[in-house]
Amino acid sequence: MHNARIGNRAPLNDDVQTRVTKARIARARARDVFHTLIDESSNSKPQLDSNETWVTDLLDRMKDGNHLVQNGAEYVNRDSCDTNHIYTRWNELSGDTIKAAQNAKNLFLSLDIVVPGYRGRKPDERRRLKQLKAADAIVLAEGDLHAPHQIIEALHHLRSGKVKNTPLVVSEPVLEFYEPLWEGLFGPAPQDTTASAFYKKQLQQWIRTGNHSDPNAVVLTPKSLYDVFDSDIKAAQHASPPSAIASALQSVRRPDPFAIETEQLVIPQLYIGTIKEDKAEHWRA
């Protein structure tokens, strides 16, 4: 049945085909930029063109969110500014990055959730692909340099059909956090629509229009992760019509499990961020 749906895929119109082609080129460029940024074996920095300000915009958001310690411009080179004299190669794992990922995972304890940028930070794409194939959902959270690299990787696997029946979950705050990345992949949002609405559509269209992708692949974009339940993800896994999935999202928010924390988060490595109590516990350990 699934193959039959793919076989009956409607041809793309010229406008959509043009956007897909541009997105394919942009995705390859973005992948190369972030591969350079996370490559610990090299001291190289990506050389940005004048129209690639989205990269530093995203890095600055990461710094503002305590996922990076240096200004975005210090991680890259531009024709007008050489920063090779500024050392940026050691990227500590931030306590805020860990907290964002674990908060997302803790909302879906009965499911196998993959949060790009949290696990598998070494260049081991084969292992990450295996994790994505086994996952019930891919849930995006704020992160550091590894997050966009692995988001691009996940989008590629969804589009290529290597990963199927795995919905992508992007809450509106996280969608907004990564707006510079979406701009790099899909271009700036038109003036007659909101950036959020435009990039939601582009993400869904992108993962559905590969030669072997699932034409019914689902991107869930709730206002908050607290608005998505395990049952919503299970329904999205079984290729229900996306419109039905969107309307079926439960309106009653689940209780916030982090309102009262009963357990300290201990990370067995150095990291930065604002989660001071976790830092203290780490150093005591």
C-alpha cells in the first residue's frame, strides 16, 4: 500500500520544482558549513559569502540561548573579516543544550525519541541513521553547532526515504529559534505570509517530495511540546492524513513535569550554560 502511494505521486509544478532544486543546493551548502564547524580534526573555519548572514544570525541565537560561548562572527571567516586568530575549535556541551533535549525526551517516556544534536555528536552518520530508523519521532530542540548539522542530516534521510513512518515534531518556539537555518535552506519568507507559516509548509513539502520519500510524511508544529501526546505521534506514524493529525492534536495541555524537579541532572563531562545547580552537582561528582 505504501509503495502504491509513492507510485501514484503527483508530478511537481514548476514553482515547487524550482524551490526543491534551490533547497537541495542550499541544503548541501549548509551541511558543508556545519560539518566544518563541528570538525574537531581541523582548525578550518567556513568561509561565508555576503549572502550567508543567516549562519551568524543562527550562531548568535545559540550564544544568546547559552548553547555557545562566543559570538557568531568568531566561528566563521568572511571577505571583510578574517577570524583565524580567534580559537573556537573546542565546543563544550552546554547545560542548557542538555536540558532542552532532556525536557523534550521526558515528555514522551513511552516512545523512542531522537533529538538531533544531543546524542551521537561524533561523525558517525551510519549509527545516527540506525537511531533515526528505530525512532518513533524526531523532536527538534534548541542546541549548539551539532544540532543544525544533524537536523539537515535527518531531513535528508526523511526525504530520501531511508527513514519512514517517523514524524518530525517542531514546536513553534523551536521553529522560530531555527528561522535563520530555514532561511538558509528555503530562502527568505515572502512578505505576504508569516515566516512560521512559510517554513512549516516548506519543511513538510521538502520531506514529502523526494523520489523515495513518504508523500504522507507528517510534520507536527504545535504551539508547545506540551500540546503533543504520545497518541498524536502514534497516529502520525501510521500515515493518517496530515489534516486529520493537525485537527486531532489535543487542546488540553499536559501537566508540566518540570514544575517541581526531584532529581539533579548529572553530566559526566565539562559543559557550559546557566543550569547552575547542575554544574555544582557535576563538580561535586
